[in-house]
Amino acid sequence: MDSMADLAPQTPSIRDRWVKVYGEEVFEQAVKDWYDSYTKSESEILRLLPEMTTPSNN
């Protein structure tokens, strides 16, 4: 990831591509199965702070 713009939605969406190949009903079942099994998610964005980094030994 080079910037937050990389998080923008893709066109066509995963849903659109899935429905085109497998159909709407299969997509809806997959989403239901996912939500029924999903328990928790976490995300982190890390930033290097050079002034808080130990210099390398090279």
C-alpha cells in the first residue's frame, strides 16, 4: 500500500465479479456463511518514526 487511495473500491467490485461467475444466490449464501462464522477483526496502520528508531548495526 502506497497511500490511502489504495483502499478505494475496485471496479468492478468483488461482488460484481462473483455474481457474474457464480450467480446472485451463491453470492448471498457465501455472505451469509461469512457473517455466521465471523467473530472479530482488527486493523492497524503502522508508521515509522525515524527519531524513535534505533540505528542499524551495518
